[in-house]
Amino acid sequence: MKKTVVGMLAMTAMAAAMGSAFAQEAAKAAPTLTAEEKEQAKKIYFERCAGCHGVLRKGATGKNLEPHWTKKDKDGNVTEGGTTKLGQQRLEKIIGYGTDGGMVNFDDILTKEEIALMAKYIQNTPDTPPEYSFKDTMDSWKVIVPVKDRPTKQMNNFNLKNMFSVTLRDTGEVALIDGDTKEIRSIVKTGYAVHISRMSKSGRYVYVIGRDGRLSLIDLWMEKPAVVAEVKIGFDARSVDTSKFKGFDDKYAIAGSYWPPQYVIMEGDTLKPLKVVSTRGMTVDGEYHPEPRVASIVASEIKPEWVVNIKETGQILLVDYSDINNLKTTTIGSAKFLHDGGWDASKRYFLVAANASNKIAAVDTKTGKLAALVDVAKIPHPGRGANFVHPQYGPVWATGHLGADVVTLISTPSDDKKFAKYKDKNWKVVQEIKHVPGNLFVKTHPKSKNLWADSPQNPDKDLAESVAVWDMADLSKPKAVLNVAKDSGLPPTKAVKRAVHPEYSADGKEVWISLWGGKTDQSAIVVYDDATLKVKKVITDPKMITPTGKFNVYNTQHDIY
């Protein structure tokens, strides 16, 4: 027995030594970085790369960037299982010039030195970031203006229904722009690179969540709208919504974190944290995943539930908030990797992109079950999508694609008897409209006859700076492709001014497009007349740096798209 134990200890020690030697050999094969270089690279990776590739670099919308794919081994081998490993020079080219799969070129965003640094960084083993506890969340919570001290009525004369909450990505701010006058009413300090703005059920509050996990609550009733409460829910985040079921109007807010993978339930008017729930667990394939990020959250008005989409696991959670002390969750398996999506026209079904599986998952929030998994083209990326009545196929929901040259139209159910004849088409792809790869957002409006789609991730400069517009009565080809950069009247630059995120005014008569330039370039919002496709206004301001997402208060409040 003693010999066996000694033998086992010896074998364990030998295995440890071998493991240590292997780790040292692997480390030798990776480029070395100074402490300063590593910190710089970590910051760039968080700001520019983590959203698609993950904190642990396991991949989702973007490729896996762990060292076994990115670095050559000690013998200089460049393939593994027939797949080419990348290495320094190849990585620099990919980072600099982008790919046809939807990754943008970074040669006009990063310097040559920064591109070389990032190529080295991703050949090294990623660090696992620290956790973020309920206590950490509570410690970050601030009520800047208590509820009792807030206005009891609107104290400004703005038309709040047509106010736009505009992300100023690189400055960590939101510009509140008057849709009637096109004037900036307030610039509010928020988290870095706000991903979305969501409206309270009442339309009074704007909830904005930054990539850095900072959630800010903006009160539009104040004489000058400002942040009245904030909390940090994690180190990296994307999604937020409120409780919208009758009787729970704005009682709660929920925000989802990329890292750590979890969601936080809060008081709706103060953001006081009430509960933190981890999303770590098994994928739909039955494998454990350490980084299942909360991709998107929407609030049902049919039940007191949130639809919480977990990216890496492919699991859709229906979180019942009627009793948060005894939280009930329905788990619906769909497909990987879940991203963003939107409601159908009836607001009963939520459609979400599973962009690594090239599918759209549809959840029936009335029955609490998966309604369909629809096969679509490569890397669907709908934003919220677009709903309209197709002249041949009835009600449809549209998604664009990062990796394919089409806009996909999916037939959706309707209780309206006049659409009963289309029932056999429901949850099928009824048409693919010719577009270009690199699309992020499609958009229309119930009062519009047009469908708009951008292509900011396309590697071609002219295409990245343009949007396509279709007449929904004739979807055979775009009736116009508008070069937004040229229409802006801004001086041309070598750097790409990406035309991104069409957003309608509340009345459906205008479409606002962001021109997302570099930090040192003049950015703009170009406002088009939806009927004539003529430029109505170019909004520029020295303080309006890198505008991206724009969220019209009324359309966001009522899920109009």
C-alpha cells in the first residue's frame, strides 16, 4: 500500500512537472509583452474586440481567439487538424484589413504599432477577470436625485415623444437630441460605449447601459434631462429593460452582464440592486460553458416576464418577476450563439438571432415555448429587425446579415383573419432580398413604405458609408443606395465614416443615420426625408463624437420597428 501511494505521488509530481514544462514551452512560443504593453492591449481588446470574441476569447459572433488557433507552436507548425493557425503576420493583416465575414478593418482605428501589439496579445493565454458580487454592485449604486426630489410633472417644453437618445461611443456620453428642432438638449455622462437606450413603460425615464457595465437612469422630466441614479452591474454589459406587465409598470429594471455572466434585478426608479443571478451552465449541446453572456433582454406585456437570451449556451430564459424572492425561470433551448432580436408585429413572439448556427429562434411568450427555429443565411444580425406586410406573403419580420448578401424575410403569425391565408408560410423564409454583407440594422415604420438597411461592417469603403432603401411594394432591388458620407457634405477622409443604424422619427417621416467616424474626425447624423430620400438636415457639433445608436423615445417605448 505504501509503495502504491509513493508511486502515485511520484506520478503526480512527474505529471505536474510535465504540465509545468508544457506551460513554459507554450509561453515561450507566444510573443512576450511588457506589463505596460499588456495593460494597453487589454484596454484595446475590451473596447474593440471583447464584444464579438468574448472576454475569454472563446468566440461567438467573432472567431475563437485562444492561443491554440492564433500562435504557431515551438516547431513553427501552422496547422492543427487541417485548420491554419494564424501567427503574427497573418493576424496583423486580419486586424488591419478586416474580413468578409463582418470584421471591420482596424487600420483607420488603430496605429500600426497597436495592430502589432494586438496580434501579439491574442497569441498569449487570456487572463480570467475577477468576479463581481452583489456587494460590489451595491457599493457602486448611487442615487443622485432621490425620487422625492424629482419633478412631479414635465419641467421642460420638449416634445419628449420625438426625442432621440444618441450614443456618443468613444466619449462615454449620450446626447439627447430634439427630433423636431434637431438641437442637442443635453449631453449626459454615462458608461463607455453605450450599447442601447431603453425607455421606461411610462416614457419618462431612459435606461442606458455602457459596455463598461455602468447603468445610468436619465429623467426626461427635468428642466435639463440628467442622470438621477446609476449602478455598475459588471465589467462588461449590453442589455437592459424594465418590467412592463400591467401592475408592474417600471417597478423593476433588469440588466444583463457579459462579464461576469449574470443578470441583475433592481428597483426601477432608483436602480437599487435586489438580486444577482448567474447564467453559467450547460449549452444546448450539453457542454459546460464558463462565459455564457447575457446578449439581450426584452420585457413581455403578456405576462410579468423578461425574455433573457444567453449567448453562448443558446438558452432562452423566461424570467417571471411576479415574486423575485422566489424567482421562477423557464429555460428554452434554441441554438448558439444568441445575439439580439425583436418582437413580431403582434408582440407575442420574440425573434432572436443565433448567429453561429445561422438560425432565427422564435419564442411564443404566451405559451412559454419555442415556436420555431428558422434556418437563414450566414451570421444573421437583426438589431430589432423590421416588421411589415409583404405584398405577396403577408406579415413578415426582416433580418440582415453580417456574413451574407441578403436581407431575409420570415413569415410571422397573425390573429387578423385577413392574413389567415398565409398561415402555411409562418416561420418560413419567404424571400431573400439582395443586399451586401456587413449589415447591422434593418428598419421600417408602420407609416412608411420603405425598408432601410445599412452595411457598416462591409470592407468596401463606399458600401460601408452607404445605406440601401427598398420600396416594400417592390423588393426586387433597392430603389436607392444613398452614400451618406457624401450626402453629409463633410470633407472626405481616408478613414471610413460608417453609416450605421437607421432610426425613424416618431411620426415615421424621417430617417436618422449616424456617420461613425474616428475620434479625430468630424462625425454627423444625417436626417433624410423618408418619402423623397432627400437630406433634410445634417446634425454636427464638436461635442458630438462618434455617434452610433440612436433611439427615438416613442418608437423605443412602444417597440416600433
